[in-house]
Amino acid sequence: MKQTHLGLVAAAALLLAACGPAEQTAPTQTQSAPVETPSYPAYQASVTTERLVNADNEPGQWMSTGRSYWEQRYSPLDQINEDTISDLGLVWSADLDTSRGQEATPIMVDGALYVTTAWSMVKAYDARTGELLWEFDPEVDRARGVDACCDVVNRGVAVWDGKVFFGALDGRLIALDADTGEQIWSVVTTDQSQPYTITGAPRIIDGKVIIGNGGGEYGVRGYITAYDANNGDEMWRFFTVPGNPEDGFEQPELEWAADTWTGEWWVMGGGGTVWDSMAYDPDSNLLYIGVGNGSPWNQSLRSPGGGDNLFLTSIVAVNPDDGSYVWHYQTVPGETWDYTATQQIIVADLNIGGETRRVVMQAPKNGFFYVLDALTGRLLSAENFVPVTWASHIDLETGRPVEIPEARYNETGVPVIVSPGALGGHNWYPMSFSQKTNLVYLPATENYMGYVAQPEFERSERGWNTGTDMAEGARLVAAAGDAAPQRSAYLLAWDPVAQREVWRQPQLVPTAAAGVMSTAGGLVFQGNAAGEFVAYRDTDGERLWSHITQSHTVAAPISYMLDGTQYVAVVTGSRALPQVGPGAIGSTTRESSNNSRVLVYALQGDHQLPTEIAVAEEQELNPPALVANNEMLAQGEQTYGRFCSVCHGNNAASDGAGVFPDLRYSERLHDLEEWNAVVLEGELADGGMVSFSGQLEPSDSAAIRQYVISRAIALSDELRSQQ
């Protein structure tokens, strides 16, 4: 592990080199009275149960990933508002030392801003000035990147009693000293021989650090675990799907959950990972967790006789004292489309029918917005917030979806285009509930996917194990042409009581979304893929302010107050540089994928981002001659679809160049030995591209290369025709 604790001189020098002035003076504000908060020692993260439970008593802090246990991502601060927003400017910025994806929600406690970056690195800054206080690198083996379904991201830390906790991609949970960044303890939470990962932020409840994991696409079994915050000792573990019944059941409810499965599901793992969402209600002492998809996706492979397959795609309430089961609600019984229920869970009090009800709300991938009774899990209402074609509606009596039979490709054997697709109507991007408007602000996407059951499936030790034919699915969508549904993305204001749309703001990039924060100042903040950070009016969605970020943003912002000044902070950087819109910079063929930074704003801020942006030269599209017959190309397309498309894009067209190179531009296409040096020999393993020799034969690698060459030639012909 590499840990650096910077003294004042070193920190100033680093900040001068990376971010402009070494020190920034926080602007003085007179628009509203300072928020009175208790005084705690600076940089010590003196967080207690009392402080977390009473987070609303300290509106100037952002002590947990959702600001409070209810995960509403709503700031009670109002100094920055509709009248003052025009004066909002950048106060400081800090460059991050990786251009991989950035999904972290910062945490601000007692004057220190804690941020995780790609590869599970942690940095602590002075929240007023941007001075780097310390940084910690857990030195994750870069070869573990192959186990991360969707880049080597990390969504943040948790803080408690002078410690900073985070999960590392390789399955470790690590505790750091909040003042120095030195490691206090580390514990391995997963079987590291299996393709588990951790990308989500931990949660802290009464001295217990609770962490889940990912890997549902690869064939693992999901669970969450609670550890003692003082020493890392395991306190309890809750499995989300049953294992082999012959081995017994770790929890009593797993015995009846096993009755909802058939076949030997445990051989393929089962899935059900808890890779992101958790929320907690201190009043009822219930921890709500969001459970992921089945593994494989194709239910006919993991559970041939059908069944609900509990607790996949469920919201599960457990007692955080001992991890015991309390209730569950399953959004998609017998899930077969990758419709995870890991998306953000929000706890709130809503006036429903003249009565105040404590509820949990979720807008998962499947496209329906759910409102449940927080104490019992009873479904109160559910309506689709994006177009859906897998179900007509949710039956409020049974709580189950009324499915459209044709959508079950695994049972009909007929390929089908389904909306939403695996990207979901709402993915991990955090939404926000405003206590001011009682609306949910939701980053929604309309998308679709071609689902084709994989005819001959064998579980692979490396790569995705979905049981669906990605190549044929992409071909199905391409063949549909204009008849396929339209893709779009928008910020959606949703009334959870009336279950209806109030307003929407379309995104310029139809496949991109980003996390959201709402404030008492009547504003909704969100980044985008057009290189902007934007503030909207919360009542009607009117765009009031924007700032060019020089990068694509997906992470959610936060707000905090120090010395009477309100700040807004966001981490930027994701996949490719912005291609269109006001902040457009780069091309998908550039090697530099993004400009990853922490950006912090306040009124009268005048810090400037660099005017010159370092990007690589355009790569030359120069494919060699094609020497494959149709059979070899079909083999290459099929194999590419299963093992390569997730990172390098469907049809060999990457949308994240630099993070995941566009192989059509690769010079290695000209030399099979050079190609095999990467694919079969792992020459680029330090960057996450490990050897696939255990999964691919030399003939497979050669076929993939020829398929990519064919796609490069097609692109070259297309570009030539446009000249």
C-alpha cells in the first residue's frame, strides 16, 4: 500500500502544479446567515451515531454518501439559490491521477473533503482551499480490472470515529486514519479466487461497517457483511440467495427461498450481489438493501424450472444489529433481463391519502417507480417512468408485474427487443428527493436491448456469463433499424405520491445520465456528457446556470457550508471526452479518455480550469486486408460479442476510447503475433487487459481479429463516402 501525508509546503507545491494557485481564499458571503453547527476538531472525522442520526441538525456537513441515513441527497442549504446562482463560480479544482471512470460522491466532515477515485484510491482535501492533506493507494493489482463489469470505479467512503472506510476493487475493506491517511486495518471480504469486486460505498450503523460486492455477470453469490469499525472483525453476514441445500442454510429464510429455485443454481453462483444501494431508518432500525440480477441473466440456465428466485432483484429489510431478515419485496420475480434492484433506495415521509406514511422509494432498472411501506414492505404504488415492453403494469393486489409473455426470450426461444434494456430506465446514477418540493429528481434513460438466448452455454472463468448472445442481440437491434425504439436520456422530476411526471429536461447525449442533488435553494444540480455542470430550477426544470467541466460527468454532487460559505462539489470524469455540446473537446479515437477532477464551487468563485487540454493525437484508421471467410467472421463476431463487447463496444465500436480502446484503430490488427501478445499472452495485464488464453483458443483470437478488421474496413468505407 502506498500512503502519502503531505505537509503544507509539499501540498502547496502539488496544488500549484495541478490546480492553479496553491491557496484559495474562501469568498465572504452576505446573502444568508451562516448555519450554526457544533464545533468539532478539523480533519478528525469525529462522526458518531448521534451525528449521523441527526444529520439534519448539521446541514453544513455531508457525513454520508446520501447526506443522511435516508439517502435523499437533499441539501438544506439555500445560500446558493435562484437569485444568486448567476454568481456561482469555481473556487478550486484538483486533478486526479487516473483517467478511468469517476463515480464517487464526496464526503465532507469537519473541514475535510474525502474522495475515492478509480482503482480504489482515496484522497483527502481541505474543503475550503483544495489543499491535498493526504492520499492513499491500496495498490490493487491492475489485472483485477478484468473482473470489473463496468470499469474500475469506486463510489466513495464512509467516515466514523476518526476513521475513513472504503472498499477496494479486489474485495478488501480498509480503514484509514482520517487525520493522516495511514492504514489502521484491512480485511478481505470476498473469496479472491472468484471474480468478486467492490465498487460501492460502505455504510456505518452504530459502529458497524456494512459492505456488499459485485460480480453478478461473472457467476458469484451475493451477500453483505458487517464488520466492527474498531478492528475489522466480522459481526454478521447476510446472503441474498441460497447456496447448495446439501451444505445447509446460513440463514433460516434461505431454506424457503431455496424453494423458489430449481436445478443446481449454486453451480453458477446465482447472483444477487449488493453492489450499491443501501438506506437506513433509525426509527425502525431497519437497513434496506438493493439486490442485483441473477447469474446468469438467462433464467432458464440458472433455474431451468422457473420460480421467483429469491432474493434476486429485491429490496430486503434486515436488522442491522445482527443481520436478521425482516421483509422483502421482489421487483422482478424470475428475473431474466439484468433488471437489478440495486439502484438508490430513498426513505421519506409522504402524505398519501391524507395520512403521513413512512416509505421507501426506488426506481430500478426495470422502468417502474416503486413506493413501499417502510415498516412492512407492502407495495403502495408503482408506475412506469419510462416506456416498458416487458410488463404491462404492476398488480397492486399481488405486488407482481403483469408480464408480456413475448419478452421472456429464454422461454419462447424467440429473439426479442425489450425496453428497457440491461442499461435500465435508471441505473446506479443517484437520484434525489427534495424536502422542499416533495419531488424525486431522477436521471432516466429510454433504451432497449436485443435479447437472444445463448444456444450452447458453458460457464467461463473469465468474462461475462449472461447466457445471452450479445452478438446476435446487437445484430437484432441493427436489423430493426428505424423500427427500433428511440434512445433518449433526461432529468425527470417525478411526483411519488401521484406517480406522474412533473417535468423533464432532455440530455444532449441520448445514452448518458448523471447523479443528482437537490437543495433548499430551489435548485437541482447535475453534470452531463456534454462537458457541463448544470443547475435547474426545481419547480419547472428551467436551466439557470452551467459551467464547462472539460469532462463527461456521471457522479452525484454534494453541498456543504464552512465559515458561512456554501459550497457545491462534484467529481468529474467518465469514459470518453465530451463529443458534442458546449463542452465538446475530443474524439472517440483519442487515447486521453477524460479529465478527471474534483470541482468545488461557491458564490464569487473565480478559479479557472486550464485553457490548454492535453489530448493525444488522432489515431489513424488504417486496417489491413481482410483474409477471412464468412464462417470465420461469424466465429469472430460471436466470440467478440461474449468476451470483448462489454469493454470495447458492440460491433467493435468503442464509446470509451482511452479507457477501453477502439480496436478498429489498433496497429496490432496488422500483425497476428502482436495481437495475440495482448489477447492470449497478457502483455497489457498491468492495464487490466489480462490474458484470455484459458478461455480462447488461438483460432478464436484470430477470428476476433478478422472480425475487428472487417468492422474497421466498414468504418473506413463509411468515412470515405462522407468526404
